[in-house]
Amino acid sequence: MSGVRNEKMYQLRLQMGLSQRQVAEAVGISQSSYAMIEGGHRHPRKEVEKKLADFFGVTVDELFFGRDYHESQLEEVEEAKDAAMQGPGKDG
């Protein structure tokens, strides 16, 4: 990971008035693991991503990639549309 703090996670935790330890305990990870994730030094496993997103009431995309649900859905639709427009058997 880049070592850039996960600002969204940090701000949500502060808004909830919680310590890193409290969040870590709520999602079943160690405080040091949580600190590494929030600090941008480690990316969590998929199941931990989901637990953290659910805990904070946001999507995984919002929490870890800075995109809200609608932006990520729109991106998927655009990609599918582009693939369909190219049609089968066209390699470019």
C-alpha cells in the first residue's frame, strides 16, 4: 500500500467518537491491524473490507476507493455498454 491514510475511514471514526481499538473490536480484528488499514499501510482481506464498510454504513467502494455506490454502478454500466458496442469477435 501507499502509506496514505484512509481519510474516509479516519473521518467516519472520528464522527462516531470512537477509538481505533473500539472499531477494531467491533469488526473482529486487532487494533494494530486496524491502525495499519486506516494508516494506508495495509489493505484488508475482502471479508474485513465488508465488515468495516458495514460498520461505518458505507459501501466498500466508498470506504476504500473514494467512489460512492452510484459512481461505481455507473462505471460498471459504461464498461458493459462499451463491451456490447464492440460486439463479438472484434479484437480491435
